[in-house]
Amino acid sequence: MTEAPIADTREIIGGLLRPVACIAPKYFYDARGSLLFEEITRLPEYYPTRTERAIMLEHGAEIAGKVGAGSTVIEMGAGSCEKARDLCELIRPAHFVAIDISAEFLHQAADGLRAAFPDLDIRVLAADLTADMSMPSDLSPRHRLVFYPGSSIGNFDPPQALSLLSRFRRLLGEDGTLLIGVDLLKDAAVLEAAYDDAAGVTAAFNLNVLNHVNRLIDSDFDPGQWRHRAIFNALDSRVEMHLEATLDIQVSWPGAGRRFLRGERIHTENSYKYRIEDFADTLGHAGFRHTDVWTDAARWFAVILARP
């Protein structure tokens, strides 16, 4: 068992005891979960990563011209730092801060980035994006770029997304910039395939959260008793991921537990899909001026540059 901070233990158990049980998606990202997600990004059904990269490659010079060189790049949810490589090639920042909840995976990724950019000052901050965070005291508050690629903003319900964007705004001075990837609304069949691939990698990723939770709260989930479900909720414009019990199950953890009936679900993730104008409104409420948008030809994905 990996002893979890008290706040995490309370959050996990509190979610499991709700009328509709849930596990926050940040708990996907233990070391195995992080590796599985990197595998997901290379799947044929999972269009966001390759579409976003194509946009960045096509419009990179224009983006670099608007951002300028010598900035401090702060990548939220940095993961493997692969997307940071392309950005750093474009704008040649003076400093790079990688932030992610999965500390072990993040340190390995940062080491790889250091090898690629030996002259770049690279810092690592293992942190939960939903909590307040502060930058190293020796980094200037000026000319910062918050980089949040991959449409991860879609994992947050609208009030949470607004809160997160407002937190990003507070990290930037008046001359800072936000560069963010946003997944756009599209055909339901395309969306559901992206979250339920034929090879079963997303299913393994979803089920792995139970192993992580077992280590964190000393529970006895058996992933073999659950199955992955991905559903597009058109009313709320989001893909939902769930784990569904395949039989009646009693799950225990120290001092308590819960019985799940066959067919009962644990809600593990939402992935909201936006219209550009709706996301622009959210940026405005968070204190940003929506400035530039680049999309692919099919308008499946958008890369947005916004300033305070």
C-alpha cells in the first residue's frame, strides 16, 4: 500500500460513497496509468494528440511570433513532456517548469527533456493542478507562458474549468500568455471510438485506476470484476467514462466499504467537447482576452492563444 495524504483518502472514499460513485480522473496517473495514457495518444482512434500536433506544426511559426522568445514556459499536466519538445523548439524559452501529479513519471520525462535541451533551465513540480500552486521564487513573474495542451481542460466540469483557468490567470502577469488545446464538438461515433479503442488500451487505463485506489486507501477492488464503458452524453456535450460492475460486489477498505450491484457504475472521467465561441466565453470570465484560434481543416480540435 502507498500511504495517501489524508485529503486524497477522504476525497477517494467520499467519491466512492456518493449515491453515484465516482473516482476523480487525477487518480488515473500512477506510473502505469501514465504509460498507458501515452499509449492511448498513439492509437488510431485517438485523434486529439495527432490533430493538435499537426496544428502546432502548421502554425508554429505564427504562434512563436506571437509568444516571443525567452519566456518561462509552465506546462500543466506535462506527462511525458513530448509536446513541450515541439514548443521549446519553436520559441526557445529561458526556463521550463513541468507540472504533473505523477511525480516519478514526471522526473523521468524531465530528464529526457534536459538531454534534448541541455541549455534550458528545467524545473519539476509534482502538484495537483486543482490546488493552488506557486512558482519557484527565483523565476520572474514576467513573460510567462502557461501551456496546457491535449484538451485536458475538458476533464473538468464547467465551474471547475473556470476555476482552473482563473488559477492559470493568476500565474501570469499582464504580459503573460495562455496556450491551450481544446477538443471540439463532433460526431458521437468518432468521440466514443476515441475513448473505447479496439485494442482495449483505454479500457486498461480506466481499470488501472482501481489498482491505484487499492494502494492509496487499502481497498480490495478486483479489476477483473469490472468493465470499461464510454458514452457520449449529448445533453452535456461530454464523453463519460465509467467502470461497470459485472456482478454483485462487496468492496472493503479500512473501517468501511460499499456493496455494488451488477450493472452499477463508478464514474471516472468526463471529457467535455466545446464550441469555440463557448470556450471563448469561459476564457473571458476567467480574465483572458480570447485572441487567436487555429484549427485543423475538419475543425475537430483548436489551439487557442489567450492573453490577460
